[in-house]
Amino acid sequence: MGFLKTPYLPQGRVTVAVGDVENAATEVVKPFCLATLPPSMQHHADLSFCYLGEGVAVCAPEAYAYYNEKLAYWNVKLIKGEKSVGRNYPCDAAYNVAIVGKRLFCKVAITDRVLLNEAKKLGYKIININQGYAKCSVCPVDENSAISADMSFYKAAVKEGIDVLRITNEGIILKGFANGFFGGAAYCSKRGVLKAKGDMTTLPEYTKIKEFLNKRGMKIEEDVGAVTDFGSFIPLCEE
């Protein structure tokens, strides 16, 4: 067992992850509770925790003690960020960065400085976009492909040579909001497999998503119920 080298893109079976979702094959650490946020967002891992690869993660200062205890067994190098998670946007998005290969997309002005510095140390190219909820908005498929509804990410990613399937967020549930985000609902559960919390066949653009994945040799893992934005699945270790 070892750490994922590239965030969100396992090369084998995920053994340890952070996320508010059940996975029978994985040890899943429940995210820190952000009690000041709306109930549907309080356990969104991508608002308080960011894995940068190679065993390095950055988290909000109020979540540090929690994650330090929960992840100690696996020797994660956990770094305390500077910005606390605020009640409202954009202050709740300081750790919500999208990573596709060695590019990190975020709204730089609102992103935690410690996170950005650590990312630069690890060789990431930092790319500014207008969307503060970058991770929520982006589902990485491989190091050069992603799925997203966000136009600011799409324009920036295409310039970087990334192949992006543009969809809408229609049909994705986030209680208290008109809709959730695909990147917060779908994830690579293991090499070559994309899964969502919920049944992706219920999405109006399911066929487009399936075709995009098929061209990359990927399959969809079935689930049941409405597709729900649960705040991302963040894999840490794999075998």
C-alpha cells in the first residue's frame, strides 16, 4: 500500500480516503464537521481538506487536530493552513482547488496561501479561474481529461491542453440549493472506473459522459438513488 502520487487519480484500488460516502473496499475517514455551514455542506471534505499527492495534505486550521488524529496511522504529512472556513462564499472555498495532473486550478485571491505554497513546492502549475468552488466543479478523469460544467475552468483547461467534457449540473442534488456540482458527486473509485454517489443514468447527459469515458477506456460503476453532491471523495492510499 502506498500514497497516491497524483490526486484523485488512483492507479489501483483505493484503500484509504476522506469523504462523506460509504465504500466497502476502502477505509473512509468521515470529513471534519464545519458546523457554521448549511447542513448539506457541513461534511464536505473539499471545503476543509486538500490532498496534494505524495502523502502531503493541507487542511483548515480548525480541522487540523481532527485530521491529524484520524490520519496519523497512515503517516500523512498534514500541514495546517492559515485560513479558517468562513460561513459564506467565497470564504468557505479557501481549500476547494481542482487538480488535473500537475495543474492546480483555483481562484487564487481566495485560496489559502499555505496550500498554494505547498503546491508550488510539489511542482504544480497554479492556474487562476473565476470559479471559487473549483474542486466541486471539476471531476478529473485522467491527467489530461476532466468533466465540468464551469466555463471559467473549461477555457483555462483547454489552453493547458486538457480535454474537457462540458456538461450542466442538472439533476445533481444538494439540499438547500438549486443543484450541486458534478465534481462533488463523482470520482475515480479505482483505476479505469468512475463512480458517483447515486445513479448516473438519471442524469440528462449520462450518454455524453459514458461516451467520453469509453474513449478513455473507463467504465462507470453503478450506484443507486439520486446523484448527490457530497463534497468529493479524496483518495489518499492505494494498492
